Amino acid sequence: MPIAGPDYDLRPGASGIATARLAIVAILCALQYWLLTSTMEAFHGGDRELPLAATLASAACFLLGLGLVLAARRSEVRRRRRRREGGES
């Protein structure tokens, strides 16, 4: 019975890509938090036009982060499928 290989990606640069995705998602989360706090401060200060723009910017940040997470998941599924079919070590 052969010994199973590691279940993580061994390709060059794979860990760098994963780290970059994680850093970008973390920055997007911090940006969303900043948008929330500055929007609440402006709203309580009497500015009633800013919340709509901030909501749209926050939605864009959320969609970018979601896209990065889904892209990572899709590439992981493809990698495992190729490995199962014997196309990649």
C-alpha cells in the first residue's frame, strides 16, 4: 500500500499566493470597519448623504473579498481533482 503524499499544494509560489490573498482580505475587512466607523460618525454629525456612498463602497469591498475566497476555494478543488486523477503530484 503506497504512502499518501501531503494534502497541501507543493507548487512553487502557492504559499505566497495564499498569503497574498489572506493579506488582501484582511485589508478589505479593515477598510470595511473603517468605513463603518467613519460613516456612523458622519451620520451622527448630520451628514445624510455619506451613508449611501459608504454602503456601496462596503458592498464592493465585500464582493472583492468574497471573490478572492471563492477563487481560492475553486483552485483548491481543481488541484485536488487533478491530484486524484493522477495529473499532478
